[in-house]
Amino acid sequence: MLVVSVHFLLFFSQSASGQKDSARNTKQDCEEKKEKDPDDKFIVCKSEIDRFEPGWQDRVLRSLQYEYTLIEQPLFVAASSGGATQIIENPSVYLNQHSITMQFSELFPGTSNFATIVQRVYADASLAEKNKPRSGLQLDPKFCGPNSQTLTCLASGGRWWERFLSGVGLTLSLSERPDVQQGLVIAGLPFSQHYGLTGKVVFDPTSLFVTATNWKSALATVDGMAIADKDNCLLTASKIPMAKDVEGCRSKFWKQRLNPSKNQGVGTWIAGVLIPKVQFQAVSQFDFIKNGGTFIPESNLQGSLKTYTLTWNFSHVIPSTTDRIAIDTAYENYKPSSPREGRTSSEDRPSKLCVTISVSSRNYIAVGDSSPMHSCKNLAGSIGAEHFALACATDDQVLIGAPVAIDSEADISDAPKSNACKWKE
């Protein structure tokens, strides 16, 4: 069997005008909320997420896949001719099949990429925006509802029905029928008789459950951020004194959940065991009989045959080794943020620089946080510079100290006025 798949990954340059108006209104609502309480929290607006996601027209196109299949048949077949059965050369050795598949997960990209997009939006913001002193990072309620906490929303990737539909796939196929039917060689049949329609529906409930991998991605996203969530032991790892409590927190989150805001319970077990993976396929049959010189429909012949496949297992309720390792690693690697510890935005995460100065050029070279003053002199001398200067780069400016000749030593007075990079220590 030869299969050639052609994926449509075409994109339009603009979305529909209705989409633009909706996105514009969403952005205005979010910006108004920021303006009302500008110093309270950093809100990730839906419009900021939308700019990383394809528009609805693009999503529909990405969800579609065309597949062409060439199916080989036996070279010889048995057919009736003149009242006798004979072995003849098959007039249709290769049959064509054309299929269109629609994968619904492409319509809801946020279910798998939401945490990564939020991380990118946060990274693009200024330090002044990131260091909101009281509530820190919060998500627009349009994502997961007004009462959803940040980490929970990041792990879920959106609404439950989006996760549900992400597991659905539809396939429609148009298949060519053999030229030998009911022991007779036929030719010149109309299109409706020469081709049959086949349909297939697949539903995989895996995307419906929030797993340890989702929590790991969410925790990696908020690493170093200020989070307003309360009573989430994943975010307070350093405050749990007893190893038993630590193990209890881990075991809560490596178990799959149907509702990300609640621990795995009886409801999740019932849903995880009873909701099957479903595969349904209908294959059309040649429901015509020969009457004289033509084929006519026969109601007693079944028009299609259906295949139902239902698969149940415990994989959606019992965590695997991978799940346990994922949440354990994320738990240990997470570092709570420190923007609420009183540091100003110009002093947060500065970069220590050494400026080498020569007649024709000036270079800014990043050095280690613990590099002493004489290391900048040595660096400048190694590349033949005549002067060097101690510098510090913050979010909104580069502070440069006084230039020092290469044959002189720098002291505290030559360092930048701000000691954000600790050149004076």
C-alpha cells in the first residue's frame, strides 16, 4: 500500500473582521482593569495570548489533512463469463482512496501550549510590570473563569470542554470499488456506484485529564514569578518542614485529575475507568444487484458495515513512573519568586558588565556576578584595550563607571553610582 499524505498548513494574513472586533474589546477590558489598579498585579490578557495563536481560519486549516492512498489488489480474480467461472486478469489492480481528516486539537492550541505562551508574555514584559508588589502574576478570568487560580489554570490549559474536544478526530474517505462485483466484470458505472463513502470517528479521553506533565509545565512557567495562589503546596515547597508532608504534596499532583482544582477523588476514578477510548468506523457496501444490463439498488443489501471499538483501562487514574518522576523533578526545581522582597525594578537581576575601550571601538562584555574589579582590567588587557570601565545593565539603563587606564587599578570611586551589580563589594 502506498500512502502519500499532504498536510495543509496554509495561513491567511488576517482574521475575520468579527474576530478583530472581539479581540479589540477583550484587550480594552483587560487594559482598563490594569489601569484601575496598576500597582497591584501583573495580568496576562487574552489579547496577549491571542497574538501567539493562529486565528480561527488558520486553526481550521491546520486541523485538516488530506491523504491519498493507493491500494493494491490481486493481479487475477475469479469472474463469471458465459455461464462459467474463469480466472481473469484483474481490470483494477490499484484502487484510489481520498481521505480528509479533521483533528480538533488544532482548534484549541491553548490546551497544550497555554503555559508556554504565558511564560513568553511574562518574559516580554518589563521588570516594572513583573514586580507587582502584592498579588503578582494573575491570568485574565476569560481563560479559566474568575475563581480559577493561576497555577491551576496554567495546568488545565483552558476550559474542560476544550480539553474534551481536543481528543476528537474525524475522517471521511472516498474509496474506489473494484471492477469485479458479485462475480461479474462491470465497467462504466456511475460515480455513486463506483465509489463508496467511509467514515471514522476517534475519541481519546487522555486530553480530558490534567496529568503530572501538565503540572510540571505549569510549575516551570511560574518559576521565579510572583504568584497569587494560596494553599498550593507546590508553590510553598520551602515552607514544608516534614518529609512526610512533602511526599504527601507530591502524591496529590502526580495523580491525574478531571477537575484541576480538586484532588483526585471518586469522581475522577469513575470517569477515568468508565470513559473509554472510542473508535467508530462505517464502511459502505456495494448494495446493488444486476438486473438485465444495469445495476439497481437493493434494499435488502446492507448499505454499510459498522465497526465499534471501545477500550477501557486504568491509565487515566493510576500514575505511571513518568508521572511520578515529572512532578518530583518539577517540585524540587521550582524556585519561589523574590520580587516582593523589597528590591526595586532597576536592581532586579542586573547584569555585570566590563567595558573595554580602545581608539576604534568600545565593547560591552558580560562577566560573572562575583567577578572582582581587577578581572575587568585583565579582560581589557587580554584584547589590547587602552582603557576599561566597570558597568551594570538593568532593565531600563546601562550604568557605566569612570574610564580607567589599562596600567591603573580601579577602585570604588570608579564603579557605577548604583551598586546593583555589587562592584563596590
